[in-house]
Amino acid sequence: MNPSALLEWTLDSGVVKELEAAWPLEGCGFIVETEMGLAWVKAKNCSTTPQEDFELSPEEVIGVLEARGLVAIVHSHRGASTLSSKDIMGATFASPQGREPFYPGILWLVIGIRDGRVEEGSVWKINGSKGEGSLAGNAERLAFMSCL
């Protein structure tokens, strides 16, 4: 999937309205490939601090992975910036080999929202192991779009 096209689809679809409606909390969900094309699957933010971060329930992740073609994990930032090392850390886990991606090959869309309105969006790819404790260069931004 072309990252720019995926970001454009996300910003032009009903996904944005649902993420804006979640503000000031972080909204989250999945973009999946179906026989009819791309589809949005809204998820519950299970974080104990949903105004600061997001957490997907294992049941929802497993359900999407088992039933559909997962293309991307989506979440919003309430401060508008789509840059965050915390997201990169959350997208990886520690292993004896270093930091490995939780969902290899899956894109991450971050939608920046300020005052209830989308300001920007980014598509990220987690590139895999970068060694113990190192996140430098672990994520690559594949697409960016400003909505201002």
C-alpha cells in the first residue's frame, strides 16, 4: 500500500471525524484491507491515561489479526504533533536480540489533533531491531501531510 495514498484515504474518510470526536483523549483503531477496499475498525483506548497515550486490547488486536488483512494501526495525538519517540518505544519490545517490532510489516498512522481538529498526519514504519536500548533510526516516516 502506498503510504501517501493510505494517509490521504485516512484524512478524507470518516476516520478523522471519529478521532476528532475522541479528543481530548487519544483515539485508536485499525485500517484493514477487505474485498471492498480499505475499511476502518474503531478500537477502544484501554490506556489508564487515555489523554496521554493509547493502548489496544489484546482481544481486539487478535480479532483483527485473525479476521482481516491488517494494513495499519492508527492513533491520534492530542497535541497535534505526529512525532514521538514514545510511540516508537511502544511499537517495539525488548528481546535478547535487541528491540524487535511487535507488528512487523504493519504501518503506523499518527493523526495530530489540536483543539478537536486534525492538523497533520504521518505514516510510520518500524524497521526492526536496532540493538539493546537504542531507538535511533528504528522508525522511518514514509508520508506526512499538513491539514492547515
